[in-house]
Amino acid sequence: MTIDRRTFIGTGALAAASLAAPAVLAQGSPRPRVVVIGGGAGGATAARYIAKDSKGEIDVTLVDPTRTYFTCFFSNLYIGGFKELDDIGHTYGSLAADYGVNVLHDWAVEVDRDARTVTLAGGGTLGYDKLILSPGIDFVDGSVPGWDITQQNRMPHSWKAGSQTQLLKAQIEAMPEGGLFAMVAPPNPYRCPPGPYERVSMVAHVLKQMNPTAKILIADPKPKFSKQALFEEGWQKHYGGMVEWIGPDFGGNNVSVNPAEMTIDIDGMVETVDVCNVIPAQKAGRIAEMAGLTDDSGFCQIVPATMQSRMDEDVHVLGDATNAGDMPKSGFSANSQAKVAAMAVRGALTGSKVFPAKFSNTCWSLIDSDDGIKVGATYEATEEKIAKVDGFISQTGEDSATRKATYEESEGWYSGITADMFG
């Protein structure tokens, strides 16, 4: 399966197609109102598609505190030196100017589902007929003993792109000769299953050039990880002897850190580290929990055909904040889910035709220059979950031309999805 910018946007537009119908007006409002919380791959896409395809029949407001959104996907390539920070930064001007989305740069601090209102940190209140939540992830307190969010400058997580990504890159580049980079990998489920291991690859790429005697240590609570054979083949090929992975059989599930002393304790073995990238266990973004939409898993249960919350039919939840069945937490997944939700919302509010939900995802990773790998699948909605239909994955031993083409495909996809999100 090959994806470029044109086919990505074209496929998305087809999946979200609908037939126009008269609007169903919300009580007390000239137009039905949709509020979208979160301006990433899920929220920005949903806002754009609802505004674009309703042709002004729906009032769409997007709430996100940041004026520039930095994509987590491709942020590892910034760490590796393949991208500049500006390359992964995007603004919301086109959503406002070209599609009529009301973009508010503020924090949503409360959702009253009975009154159907959203309260903003700045003091404003927004009424809605349908609410779309795409708040991404937050971290589970205490999941890595010794670390909490107040230690993120000493031991960055960099699992929310922007200043944290800049900080981690600077720390890597400042490592002493022969120093040690450690990563505490997260347990399942978490944002971007191949992400930590692509990050290790990009760190190794930088160290190979700047600090070739440095070492990388991964403490991992999981017995296996996404694309493991492909990553391990690539680490051996490009960075032989630099990367050591410690799984649960050797203590990777018994880890604590001491940011003040810059140490990591792996099953009683204490290592002094120069850089420590702590990626904690994850849960849905806090506003989802505050709205009462999460369960004991920390994530939101959804109706697969519409991405509606199982707790409130007037709320749709997207992306990393959801328990999406077989679909991984990725930017591609959130974008795909957003189109399904946008179609369902438009159908409910304007009577437009709703087609059966279809989902897809591909996750690309870069191991070294022009050495790209991928994994992906298509999915369908069942009563119980978003279920995998079929899938594909790169193979070990592929030739350099195939790997280069895979990397170039990822570049085309990035161009396509960011245009699809922000216009």
C-alpha cells in the first residue's frame, strides 16, 4: 500500500462524502453548534471537515491553547536532525479564514454535559449541540517511581511535541563523550506504538555522528514492541553495539529514577545517566476525565460506527484519548476517526447522508538516512470495537531502494495529513 499527499487527501474526502439536506436548527441558536476541544490530528480534521462539508450550516468552534501546533509524528525526525522545528509546526489561520472555523486559543477547563456547555480558563462559556473531544494524552501519576511532571525539565518525556522536544534534542547534543542515554519506555497502551523505538534510532543517528562511543539503554516493561525485528535489525546494521534493550525478563518492568542524582535503577542495578527520556504510562487528556467520560482504563469508550462516547451520545471522542479497539493511538488513526465523527455529526445536525464507517492507519518510522519502515492496517466498525480487517508491515532484509521509497512515502503522507488537518 503506497500513500502520497494526493491519494491521502482524496481518500479522506471520499470517505467523508455526504449529500446535502436541510439543517435541523438547535433551540435558541440560528445554526447548530459544534465545539471541538483539541486542535491536533483529530480535532483540527474534524473541525475542518464539519465546517467545509456543511457549507456554513453548522457553527464550528475549535478550542486549543496553542497558537502553533507541533506534531508529535515526525518530531523524532527533528531530534535526529532530519527536520527543523518549523517543519513540524502548524497554525490555524486557514481553518479560520478559509473554512469559517471560530478558533479560540484557550484551555477548556470544564464540560457540563447536562447543560451542554464548555467553560474556558479565560472565563467564557460555549454552548454546544455536539461536542468533539480530541485532547490527546496525559500521564498516569506515579507510573515511574521518582518521576512526576515537575521533573520534566531534568528528565524530559518529549511525548508532547514542542519545547520538550527542543529540550531533549539539546540534552542529547550536549552529552559528554562516551556518555549514556537512557529511555524508560511506556507500558501499553500509549501514543504511537513504534514511537519510542524510532526515537532511539534518531538518538543513535545523532550520537553516531557526534559522539560515537556513547551508549543507549532502553528499560522496557513490555516483552515485545511494534516492529521489533525491524528496529533490532536496523540498530545492528547502523549502530552496532550502541543500543541495549532490557525487557521485563531482565528487570525492565522494575524501574525507578532519581532526577536529582541523574540515576536510573533497573531491578536494583543503578546506572548514572547523562540524559534520561522518561515516557510514563498514559491516559486520556485531563478534560475527558473531568467530563466524566473515562472508565477504569483511563481512556474513553466509544461507539465504533460514529466515535460517540458510550456515556453520552452528544459527545464524540477521537484519537489518543479513546479505547479504539484494534486501532493504535496515532496521528493517522485520529485523522481517520475524525472523518467518521465529522460525517456522523453532520448527519445528526443537518440530515445529510451517513455512510458506513471505514478506518485506516499507517505508522512509518525512520531508522537511519533513507531507511524507512512501516506498519499499517484497515479497519471496520463492529458492535464491540474498531476491528482490524487486514494489514501489512515492512519485512526484514529489504533492499535499500525499498526502504528509501518507504521513507519518501512517509514524507508525502506528512504533507498530505497536515494539509488535511489545517487546510
